[in-house]
Amino acid sequence: MEKGKLIYETRPDRGFIFRAWDLPDSKGDAKIEVERDGKVIREFIFPAYKVWNIAAHSNDIIQSELEKDTDGYLIAGSDGLGGNVFAR
């Protein structure tokens, strides 16, 4: 999918930067890239209505990356009702 307009780019934190782009040819999805020390370590499609959860939980995600688990992503993807936008 072609990236559209950059929605946000976070400031570097412990070598991590988070970026989100809208996807003009999708139906409400965004592309997320997680970069560490200048290299993209994860990229995924995420519902655009929740895209700010990635930035809001960047500290949780960074801690998870450092601990080699996915808990921070699960926190960011939570719908608050016991569900999640990430597949388990």
C-alpha cells in the first residue's frame, strides 16, 4: 500500500521513533512504522481511529521492545472492553 500523508512522527526516545501515515487507498487504516537506531524494526497496518494510541503508549511499547515482549502493543491496541485490534 502506498503511504499517504504523514500523521505524526515522535521525537527520538531511547533510539525509538514512531511514525504513522494515512493510507489513501484503504478504508480507514494507517501504516505504523517503529524505528530503532535508524532501522525500521516493525511496520504494520493499524485502524486510523486508534493511531494516536501508538504515540500515547510509546513508552509501554519501547519497554516491551527492550524486554522482548509484545505487552506494550497490546496495551496500545486495547479497545477498553477486553478486546484488541491486534491478533493474539
